[in-house]
Amino acid sequence: MIAPDELVRALVGYLPRQRWFGGDESDAQQLEVESVRVLRDEWPALVQALVRVPSHGSPSTYNVLLGLRPADSHDPFLEGKPESILGELDTELGRAVAYDAPVDQELARCLFAETVSGQQPERARMLGADQSNTSVVFDERWIMKVFRRVGDGPNPDVEMTSALAGAGFGAVARPVGEWLDDGKHLAVVSEFLAGGVDGFHLALTSLRDLYDCKCAPDEAGGDFGPDAGRLGTITGELHVATAAVFGTSPADVDSWLADMAAQRGRTSHPGLDHEAVARLQESLRGTDPGLSIRIHGDYHLGQVMRTDSGWYVLDFEGEPARPLDERRRPSSPLRDVAGMLRSFHYAAAVGLREHGDEKDGVGELAMSWERHNRARFLDGYLNVEGIDAVLPVRHRDRALVLSVFELDKAVYEVAYEASHRPEWVGIPLSAVQRILEETAHGERTA
């Protein structure tokens, strides 16, 4: 429907403008179109392409969905969305404007039909929060996640959510349809959690209230502590369920340390003490590390949602900047715990920036809020029946393993912030320093 050379030319300029693209302009210049499928051959037309791009030396495959309408159609849904438009192309139907298909309600319903049989939604709306994927809500009943970076094999999010829901774990959104191509997930449709609010926004609301009242965190009207405790319980129940569904395996400390070393190698910042970080991480050797299980892998307040019926866990894909085989590899459940604890620190820091200054003891309030909710979360987590079976037996080993994974997460955050939000890099750098100091003085607990 589109001449190959013209499609490549359009994609070279389009991909670097997409938030879900992991490369840069020079990477896009080297793209290769692996396959093209015409899903609808009349106006508006729909084309799906898999595009392979060497991003920073590691090839990635992207799922590109193109809508095509007559070049002179002036469609209102494209107004104000320059990043979604590829431009005008010659096609078998005539001169067309090419654009990101999910922004078009009619074509979004076509994508839904590729994923779910027996349902015909009437309305579709895109969500604007995604970075590595694209999400569309249908009739406020279902949500379709289009996977933009496609791995070799099943997507961890679909794999884990389907298995957990099938085993009766109720704190995940139940999948109702999958779009597969040669064993690779292109999209999934799940139940939509209407009225839900993500944990990060709830945390910021709590912090705003605390900074206004300037009292102890558990005395504030917006105390997040009860939510943190329930979230800890859900997290523990998630790990017990995951261990039952996917099984357990002995901890592979050598593999953990190799992954951590690889992450240090991907992180360069003058404020990061690589030698001190490596020494603490290497101290895992000789400890009781507990067991390995399949984990969430990118667990933070933005990946959980609270509804009227309680907390739900979302997005089991793992950290998008890590390789897929690393994301699917079993690891310590304390790695997820570490991710959530890091998120409490981020929420406090972002709330402090939003407040504007640290006068009148607001900086100390931020640290008090983090400590308070950290403790409530860990209380909820460690009191879940069955969780002790997958954790280190001795408390000092639990504290060390947790600290090492918190440190690894903070190193990952340094690399991310240095590349995407340099003005924020001080947040994870301060965490690295704090973890190193507290561990050296034996002040950290789990």
C-alpha cells in the first residue's frame, strides 16, 4: 500500500519524535522494515509494521501503527498533535496523510478487533500518560495497551497478569484478549479500572496536606500511612502468589551482581562513587539471600492504582531500559520492595520541589513522611502469611539484600535522569550517598 522507500523515509523523521522510541536520530537513519501488514485497505486505511532499529548498539523492534486518510480530509482529531503525524505519502488509495493510528477512534476500534473477538466498542479515547507503550480506553470498560517495543517471545506484562488472574490473585486487571504475531505480543486488552488513581498522585496529595499543616505525618488529614500499609500487604500477597504460580529457585547472587555491574557500566556521572557502590553490592556474597521468584521488576507508586475496591498492580513489563532477558529473569522479591521504597523517596522529593523551598522545616517533613510510609509499607509486607518462605531468614541479611537492591535502583535512576531529566539527577544521587552511609553505620532495617 506504501512504497517501501517512502515508508522508510517517513519513519526516519517520525520515530525520534515518539516518547516510546529508545534511540536517536542517528539510530533511526539505520532502521530496517521487517514486515508490513495491511489491516484495512479502504479509507481510513490501517497499516501495521515491525521496524528494527539499532538503538545504542542493541537492536530493538518497534510496533508502528499507521492510519491513512485522504490528504485533503482535514480531520479534527489530528489538530494539535504534530508528533502523531508522519506526513503525506503516496499510497495505492491515493495521496494520504499518515499518522499514529490509535489517535483515530475508528482505527482504534479496528485494533481492538485484532485483539478481542466478540465485542464491538462504540467509543475510544487515548490516555496520555504512557511512555513506552500506547493505551486506549474503550467504552470505559476495557483498556488496550499497544506494545511499542516488541521482544522476542511473550511480553512479561501479559504473561504474568494472565497467570496471576488465572490463579485467583485479584489485584490485577484481568486480560480479555491478546494480539500475537509469531509468538510476540503486539497488544493486550484488559478490564479498565474506572475511577482509579495511581499511587504517586495519592502520595503527592498526602504530601501537599502535610506541608500545609506542618505536623507529624501520622497526624495529617491526608496521612498516606494506612494506604502504604495496605499496599505493603498487597505486595506481599503478590509475591506469595507469584511464587506459587511460577515457582521458586535458589538465589543466583552471581547473576544479580552481574546485572548490577552491567547497570553500573551503563551509568556515568561524576557524582557517582562507582567503587563504593560496587563494594556494597559485592557484600551480598556469603549472605543468606533468600529465594528467587518472578517479580514485577519496575515496582513503584506509578505502577499501582487504588480504586474503591482497593489496590491494583499494573504493568509487569519491568524497567524498559533493561534488556528483556534481564527483565524476565527471576530475582529477589526484595527488588520489588526496594523499587517501592525508592518511589516513596521520589514522591517526597517531587512534593518538596512542588512546594518551592525547604523553609519552616518542610525538608525535615519530607524525610519524616518517607520514613513513616516506608515503615508502614514494610510492616504490611512482612506480616503477610507465607512471605517469610522466600526471604532471607536473618533480619540482618534481609536488610543488606534490600539495601543493595535499593542502591541498584538508585544507580539505574541516576542513568535515567542524566539522560532524560538532568535537573532531577540529584534525587537518586542523594539516595546513593544515604544508602552507602546508613549501611556503613548499620542503620538500615527491613
